[in-house]
Amino acid sequence: MDIARPSNARAKLIRRIILGGVAVLFIGGVSFGLTRLRPAAPAVDRATVWSDEVKRGPMLRDVRGLGTLVPEDIRWIPAQTDSRVERWVLRPGATVKPGSVIMELSDPTLQREALDAEFQLKGAEADLANLKVQVDSDLMNQKAIEAGVRSDYEQAKIQHEVDAKLVAEGLAADVTERLSRVKEQQLAIRVQLEGERTKVAVDSAKARLAAQQAKIDEQNALYQLKKSQVDALHVRAGIDGVLQLVPVEVGQHVTPGTNLARVADPKKLKAEIKIAETQAKDVVIGQTASVDTRNGIVTGHVSRVDPSVQNGTVTVDVQFDGLLPDGARPDLSVDGTVELENLKNVLYVGRPVHGASQSTISLFRLTPDGSEALRTNVKLGRSSVNTVEILDGLQVGDRVILSDMSQWDNYDRIRLH
């Protein structure tokens, strides 16, 4: 006979509920644990990154730029008149003296004008000589007239004295004395008038001669101008140096002001350094500078700072304090460094690839064992060419990666191997 078994459906249901709850709790715990795990750090080859150690001490601030050597004394020689280039006498590269003729120009009109000015000057000089003779003759005639009147006056004066004495002795009539007195008075007036006429004649002679001399001076100035312009047709260097450039060709017509040649003294050179406008704000005249000519480093000082900005750079002139090495010549490419200031007892590190002065950036700081690097916010201060001041975020002895790490911007930790 069959025996009925007790039903276990309820027990199975309870067991299933318990197992389901345990499974849910297990899955939730695993999920929570996974969310708490840090993402796997990417591996970076240690040889591909560049790091530096944070130090404390003096830091030399400087700025650097590329530039060229240029002559201190450059002379452009312009054309003075409308003319035509006849021939080159010297070629670029030739050593010249002040009187060295570089090229010859021609201008027939100018040469004719110079000849006319010379003849007009000679005519004016001849007129002056003729006027001097005429003035001297007129003056001599006037002086002769004055002398004749003065002689008549002296005779009349003596005659009046004789007549007055005779009248006093009763030997002559009164009318004779009065007539001689009147004649004396008239001649005295004439003497005075002729003396004034002589003075006027002298002043007139001076004025006429001065007017003619002014004409001569005017003609002479015109002649000297034309003569200098004719002489300028032989283009001369004007200074000791080297002929650098002749930008005109034989047969070319040139107008006044056209540059015909450039002469410079290659022994007196300066460096024109192009400094980035963001770094040039602290550059001032007198600061120490050094210039690498690729054949030696020469020290100097800042002599001029261009007030304008061109193509994002400021031109800084460096005047040398010593002799330039052999091979230094105009237009030679150089590398210049200007010392801004020497900071004392500051925290500094090598300058990172990305990071401007007075800004906050993130850098990867190496762990003590050097196996990993953690992202750290760093506040930068004043910067130099190769170093930058640390204001906050790092301590002495910390090592940070300075190379470009932009491809790891999404990670706060990297592994080095």
C-alpha cells in the first residue's frame, strides 16, 4: 500500500529566495568593488620622458632669441638727380675708402646747367670788378670836389681876416669886409654839404658793392650746387668699409632718392636679436647679454630695444664689449641670450614644455621609487629660458616630468617602465 509523502514545495520556495538574495548581494558587492577600483594606469616608456628635480637656490633669469650680425655703421648712397647708370666701377664685396668711386652716372642736362652756372658766376664777378672801378672813380671825383670847395673856403676865410684887419685900420671900406664874410659863410656851407655828399657817396658805394656781392654769392651757391651734383655722378663710398649691395643695373634710369649702393664697416658689428614679445617686457638697456656666433660666444650689453613689435617679436640690439671671433661677418645667424636678473633662494625646476610664467599647470610628479607618476597642480612664477620658479605644489627633491604629456591628459596616474 502506498504511503503519502509530506509536500516540500514551501521549503523549495524558501531555498530559492535565499539563493536569489545571496546572488543579488554577491553581484552588488562585486559591482561596488569594481567601482571603487582605480582605472588601470597606462604604461609609459621611461626613456621617452624628460624629468627634472626641484631645487632651491639662485636662479638666473634670461631670455633667448635668434638674430643676425649687422654693421653699426651702414651708409646708403642715394641718387641726387635724374640720371642714368653708365657703368659699375666696383662690385659688391670690394673694400672701399671714402673717395672710392663705386659707379658712374650721366646727366647731360645737369652738366649743361653746371656750365651755365659757372659762366653766370664769372659774369657776376666781372660786374663786381667793373662796379668797383666805377664806384672808386665816382668817389674820387666827389672827394676832389670836396677838396676844391674846402680850398676855396680856406682862401675866403684868409681874405675875410685880411679885409677885417684893413677895415679896423681904416684902410678898406666896410663893404669889402662884408662881402668877404658872406663869401666865407657860403663856402663854409658848401664845405659841409660836400662833406655830407662824400659820406653819402661812400655809403652808396658800399651798398652797390654789397648788392653785387650778394648776386655773386647767389650765383656761387648755385654753381657749387650744380658742381656737387655733377661730382655726385661719380658715386663714392663716403666711408671706409665694404661695398655690400648695388641694387641698380647699368643703363637703368634713376630718380632723386633712389638707393644706388650700400656700404658698411664690417669691423664694427652688432647683433640684432629677435625676442618673443611675451618675454621682452623685462628687457632694458644696459643688461648683460651673450651672443653665440657658432664660432665662439661673445659678451656684450643691450644697447637698444625696439619700441614696436613685428611678427610677434621685439628687436633687441646687443653691442659687443670684446672682439668678435674669426669668421664673424654681416648677416651671420647668431643665438643671443639676455640676462634679466639673478633671483636669490627660490624654488625652481627645469622649464616644462607647456607652461607660461605666472600660471597654474598640471605636471606628473614621480613617486619616491620612480615606478609611477601622479598628476599634481603646480603654480609657476617667474620664468627663464631653461628654468621656472615654483610658487606652490612642489617641494625640494620632487621630480616632475617636463616633457609633453598631452596624450595622457585623461589620466591622473601613469606607470613608468
